[in-house]
Amino acid sequence: MNRRARLDIAIVGGGVVGAACALSLAKLGLEVALIEGREPAHWSAGTPDLRVYAFAPDNAALLDGLGVWDSVRSARAQAYRRMRVWDASGGGELSFDADMLGRDQLGWIVENNLLAERLWAALPAAGVRLHCPARVESMEQDPSTSSGQAPSTSSGQAPSTSSGQAGGVRLRLDDGTRVEARLAIAADGADSTLRRLAGLQVSSHDYQQRGVVAFVETEKSHELTAWQRFLPAGPLAFLPFVDGRSSIVWTLPNEEADRVLALKDEAFDRELTGAFEARLGQARVVSARAAFPLRRQLADAYVSGKVLLVGDAAHVVHPLAGQGVNLGLRDVARLRDAIADAQSRRVDWSSAHRLARWSRECRSENAAAAYAFDGINRVFSNDEMHATLLRGFALGLAGKLPPLANLFWRKASGL
């Protein structure tokens, strides 16, 4: 097989960020292909997905512009109006309220599978060419695209120039298809294959922690509030969900996470309730439990020639602020805006200087966020005396200064 498709954009990875990227760029009139190894898991209202996001207003607006948000919200998206953060060592409390920002809600708790399914449902009508199941085996770039470096290739053969399109990328898929495009975008996750083929490096830090997730019922109402308590081992979050349930994300050292996962439900309930100091009364787990490893990972650069990184392929951050998917979708929004601006000026939207500008802006914002979350985790996830004395005071002070609280929240919400 040697089928070829000449395109503007080839996106590798069809998760939430990759699918949103495909729809956003197709909406600009570009020819877009999406390459993914498997279709997203089917969303079922009766079996909630343990992987949920605290979805920010700016990204809800992004999906609304793609004609997807109404479908997501009508299926199941739990709005939350308040957020309350406090420390186990005592001190003040930091609170956010939708009324402070003149909004109906601060955001929504949304399941990963629901987002992915609704985004994929919109791909055919947008004209996105879907290659699934398919995985990238090799990648080639023209010499002129690689900033003076030799062409990138993993095939052992000299790169072809048959496309006649300067600055092109050629992808060979495991089903024999060859896809040619002006740009290739890696949205294939933290262990990105396309990033590796492009020769882009990452720096990583393993937190030696895992995030334990589950759904629970509580005696008291969650009050449409996202709750987070900082403990010496790591933060514990209760996120409001439908039917009075909450989604928990309990950050624990690896060995401790293994221990609580092995507990029987009744013992788990007791420990969870105690860790949350029974803020919502007795908690009772009503789902399976799972855990995922936590790390900080940042790509050294987001562009190599005509290969771009977005989402987890570019940055992985600590989940304490719930910003992972939000940061990835902001990469997409910035790229969409950069290309739309070039189109309006009738200039080359794939030029090296435009891609470099987009890369600088995204990397600067994401690195600042990643290290800010890292710093918060380090300060709050320990029992060192000086940190213990200061952190509760700091939360209380921020809570008593509405302009500072507003600034924090607007930054997290993309407003």
C-alpha cells in the first residue's frame, strides 16, 4: 500500500486535545487529518468515567465555537459555583465564588470519555480525514524545514521530495498509508511517538506520588463546590458531580496509594472521611478505584521544523489545580488564533517565525504554570515546621484579599 494524501495539517493523537485541534483548524478551512490508534471509549451515562476535568470557561467557549459544548453539557456536565481550599495544619481558608466574577459558575466537572466522544462525533461533518486505527511508524521532513538540521527520518531511507511542497512533513503509518502535510502536530500524549521522531527532548520530574480517583457519596451536600484540603502527603480534592456524588482526587506517595487502593471499601471510606476531616460528613465509595502516576514533564521546545507539540506531548503538570487539559486546549486556541491571523493578512501561516512565536508564548505560559503547581505541591505536601506555619497564614491572607483571589481565579479560568 502506498496511498498518499496531501494536506495542510496532520494531527497525531485523537484525545480531547487532538480532536479539538482537528476541529478548530478544519473550521479555518484547512485540510486536516487525524491519526489515532483506537477510537475513544464509549461514554455511558450509567458508568461514569473516573477521569474527569475541572473544565474552565475559556475552553467551554472553545468547544462552543466548534458546535460541541451544548451536546456535552446536555449529556452531563456538572457546574460548580464555589471553590474552597484549606490546609490540614490550620490557618485561614481560600474561597472563590462565581458571584465574585459576576458569572453563573466557575466551571464544570466533565468526564474525559464524554468530551472525546462528542468531539469525535463532530469530525466527519467538519471534513476531517480520520485514520483509525493507525499509528505513525516513521516521519520525514524536508531539509528546508528543520532549521538547518538534517532531515528527520526513522526509515533509514533518504527523504522523498515528490510532494513538491516546501516545508512538508511525511508520515508513514502502520497500515501502509503515507500522509503528507505542511504541518504535523503531536497530540499523542506524554509518551509521544511523533515528538520522539522529531527529536524533541523533555525534562521530567517524578513526584513519587499517585493520584487515587473514585466516585463517592457524602452525607452532606457538596454545595456545587470544589473542595481541596492540603495534607502533608499531598492534596485531597472533592469535585462536585451529578446526583449528589463527588469525584475525588487523593494525592498520595506511591506506597501509600498502593495501600489505600488495597483497602476494603469500609476501611477506605473511614480513611477518606478522616483525611477530609468529615467536611461533608461520612464519605462512601460508590465506584471502582484507580490511581495514576504524577510527574512534571516539559518539552525543551514545542517546534522542530514543521512538527508542533500540544497538550501532554508538550507539558504534563501536577493535577492539584486541575489545569492539565485546560492548558492543552489553550495551546490549541493560540494556534488557531495564530493561523487565523496569518490567513487574514494573506501571509504564510506555517512560516518558521510564526511557529516560533506561538511556541514561545505557549511554552512560557505552560512552564510558569507547571513550576507554580510544583511549588505549591512542595510547600503544602510536607510537614516541615516553617512551611507549616506559613502556608495556612498565606491561604487565609489570600482569602481576605478579594483582588488577589480574583487574579488567581481569572488566571486559572483563562479569562
